[in-house]
Amino acid sequence: MSFIDKMKDAKNVYDNVKKAQKEIEKILVEGQAGGGSVKVTVKGNHQVVDIQIDDEVKLGDSKVLNDLIIAACNDAMNKLDNEIKSKMGGLMNIPPGFKLPF
């Protein structure tokens, strides 16, 4: 493989990473807990953008509310990680089952 070919390959990888980053920025996932009584929406950059809490849960035990918020956040983050891995693998032609380091 010549130097020119290696440079073309590097550019292709860079272009694919940029494309993947743009796709990841568009991702929105929703995590839930308590049968949907607490919902958390997270963007592709791992920023929480919305939390919805049913009124019944708001008026209940604060420890239970705390646990539900944590569970909904964890659910959203797990879904986001899976979505990112799926998008990155598809855009970078990574074979199924290959573990990404993030």
C-alpha cells in the first residue's frame, strides 16, 4: 500500500468519524422508570434535556422519587450507549459483536 493510499484511507476514516459525530448529535433517547411515571430524555452528547414526573410520584416519598429519577437516567444512558454503538458501527463498517472502546 502506497503512502497516497494510506492518506486516502485516513481521510475516509476521518470523514466517517465526522459523519458519525453528526449523527450522534441528532440522537434523542428516553429512559423510563416506575412504569413510565418518570421519563428522562437525553441527547447524543449525554446531556439531560427533559425530565417528566407524574404528579402522583411528585407527591409521594422523596426517596422513591430519587430512586426513580436515577433509574430513568440510567435507562436513558444505557439506551444512548447502545444507539451510539449501533450508529458508529454502521458508519465505520465495524463487524457486529465487535466491542467499541466507549
